Amino acid sequence: MNRVRIFHTIKGMATRAVKKTISLPAELARDLEEQARAERKTLSGVVQEALWKARRSRLRKQFHQLQSYWSQKAKEKGILSEQDLERYLSQ
């Protein structure tokens, strides 16, 4: 059974938390505990922050891939400036 509770995220917005059990290699668990102590956070807080950062990084990478794709498509059509884009859209 999953337990749900309310907590405040890094962004300060209330969210439901779902408790999960995970297994870690001993060395990684020690590193996690050391980091939590050093940062004066809970284990959960350290893991949440790491997951938020990983998510943000993944989304940023996806954004840059899309941006690169569409920039290439624009160049293929001769759209190199905002004026070129306005001209293309008005056709």
C-alpha cells in the first residue's frame, strides 16, 4: 500500500508525496547518507533534489534537440532572421 502525504517541494508548491522503497548499493547508500548529513537534509530530500535536477537536465537536453532540429529546418528554407520568418509566414 502506498502512503501519501503532503509536503512542500523545492519550488514551494504543495504536492502529494508517494512513499517508495528503493535498494541501493552499500557504497551509494553511504554517499547518500554523508551528503544528507553534510547538507542537513533528509535522505528523501537529497534524492528528491537529485531527481529534480536530473529531470531539469533531461528536459533542457530535449529542448535543445528540438531547437536544433527546427533551426536546421528554418535554415533549409532560408529563414535566418526574424524578418525572414515574417516574410515566410506572410506568404
